[in-house]
Amino acid sequence: YTPLVAACLCLAEGGVNLWVIRRVPYTEIDWKAYMEEVEGFANGTLDYTQLKGDTGPLVYPAGFVYIFLGLYYATGRGTDIRLAQYLFAGLYLLNLLLVFRIYYRTNKVPPYVFFFMCCASYRIHSIFVLRLFNDPVAMAILFLAINFFLEEHWSWGCFLFSLAVSVKMNILLFAPGLLFLLLQRFGLLGCIPKLCICAILQVVLGLPFLLVNPLGYLTRSFDLSRQFQFKWTVNWRLLPEEVFHNRAFHITLLLAHLAGLGLFALHRWHRPKESILTLLKDPAQRKPASPPLTTNNILWQRSQQGRGKSSQIVLVLFSSNFLGVCCSRSLHYQFYVWYFHTLPYLLWCTPTTKLAHMPKVLLLGVIELCWNTYPSTVCSSLSLHICHGLVLLQLWYGTAPPAVTHIPPPARKPTAISKKAR
């Protein structure tokens, strides 16, 4: 029923977005700054350090500049806010269609859950059509790239993935998972051309700025040391401000992120009883995978067949991103779109009993409540971490490969049985 439910929800979402645009007042946050930043480029400024808006310097890669330059001209130099809202409403529907197609391919999530992924989220509608952030643009391109991965068009998928990175750097949270999938699919030598596609696109997009001030472009658009303001944090309100800004705390989060990725790569993404180093070999030289034993083993042993393969691709990418979100130095309200549409899959990709569906829906509701608490509080921040921890626990234990039951060999001599027993 996924296609039918998706069609009905998309029609409903069209009406919801129109109602929101016409009835709920628009709130200016970053749109004006975006327009001022790309206006400098339109006027001929190619030194990235000179591109600024009223909220500060431009801190996004070059793809952001080109896409929002198109919006700049389409909306009368950024003055027609209502038109911009309609364009972002269209982007919202496109993003939703791409997400529905991913869920249809994996066949994991009950269709009734899609309602909570659409109409029930106030914050997501606000991010798209009331705030006009660049995060939805990057995520829509990312979901398009995942659709290409599911269709085995890995070169086009890598191209679109790199394009999404060029809009906002948060897409790099999916990069460890993508690297794992490329190694699994092509081996070390085979994945190098795919990685070159990602790198070359970044160079081509940034070339006008690299030729003028290469260091300025790289430090501004890929600044990993940028400090976040404590007043906007959603996830770390429970900490004192001095701890929030402490570099040791940031390094601890980075180490936790790397440890989580390593554990998932070794024990959940990779097939059990096989060295991780086999990913470096050419796929043709690897030992063939043994046939699946149970339905719970489908993520690990049907990587070359149908929905099992799609499920593994989505699991690796979505869990890679979720680990990064859990260990983020700060989450602002617009960052909710980074993982909102992946939550249903992360919760329902594991075997679920009838009684377990309601707690998972409740978990979605608590996460939504945390993101709708403004300003964030110690309670909302702590609740968000508890919810994230519960999602991680069920991912870890729910996707564990089942233990293989030892079957004793048959006896050499068959036991004699009577004619009546026969």
C-alpha cells in the first residue's frame, strides 16, 4: 500500500503547504543573508572572504552560491518572498517523493508511519516554507543520489552526492557509509574512479574562487573548526556554556563518532566471520556469500538480490548519518531536516512485533516535541539524547546477525523402524 498512501499524502501535503504559506507569517532568518552573499558574486566578487551577508561571512561551498544565485534572479533579487516560498513548497513535495521511493524499494516501514513523517511535523514545514534554509536543498539532492545508488547508477549517484556536499557540508556525515558501500561494491581500485567524480566536481564548482583565493575559499567553505552559538543549540542545552565551547569536549565527540562508525562498520554493516580487509579486494576475487538462513539475516547475506540489497544500502547510509547527528557539537533547529526523513527507516528496519509498533511511534513523537521546544531546555535536550540512544540501541541489537545453530551430522547407521511405524 506504500504507493497509494504516498500519493494521498503528497496530495494532502500540497494543500498543507499552501495553507501554511498563506496563513502562517513568514519569519526572516537567513534568506536575506543568502541573497546578499550571492549578490556579491553576481556583482563580480570572486574572493570568497569578501562574500558576506547581514549574519556574517559566507560559510557554504560553491554549489550553494550557484543554486541560490538562480533563486536570487527568479525571485526578483530575493525580494519576492512569496514566490520563494512556493518554490520551496515544490522542493518539499519533490523531496517527499524521493523519500517515498526509497521506502518503497526497501519495503520495511508500515505505510501508516508515513503520516507521522509528513503532516504531523510542524518543524519540517517551517524549515522548508517559512524559513527558506539551504539545508532542505542539500537533503533533496542527497535523496536523489540515494535513488541512483538503489538503481545501481553509482557514477551519477556520486556526482549528485558531491553536488549535495557543495550546498552544505553536513552531507559529509553520509560519506563514511558511502565509502563502505563503494568498497563493498567495487573494491579499492574500482571505487577510485567514483571518488574522483566527487573530487573533480568540487574542484570544478569552486574553480572561479580557487583561482582568486584558494586558501580563502577552502577555509571558509569547509571550516570544520567553526564555533556554534550556545543560545541556538538543541542537543547540548544540558551542559554549562563553558563546557559547550571547550575543545576537549569537541574532541571527545569526534572520538565517539569515529568509534561508533568503526563498530558499525565491523559488526553491523559488514558480513560476520569475514575480514574487513576483504573489502579492498576485487569483488570477483572474494568468496561467495553463503545463502541466507533467516529473514533477520537478509541485510547481511542478500546484498546482491532485490530488496535485501536496497535495504543494506539505505541502512548503511542512514545509520552513518545518524551516528554523526548523535555526536554533533551542536544541532540548530534547521538541522532537524538532516535526519528527520530517515527516522522511520532507522526505527522499523529491524524485525518488529505488533506490540513494539506503538513505542516506536511514541519515540517519533517525543523527538518531534524536543525539536519544537523553543528555546530548548535541559529537559528537552536530555530527552533528545535519550531518544537518540534508544534508536542506536535498537539498531545495534536489531540488526545483529543471528547466531548459527549447530546441526549435528546424521548417524552412520539408520535406526531400524517397524513396518507399522513406516
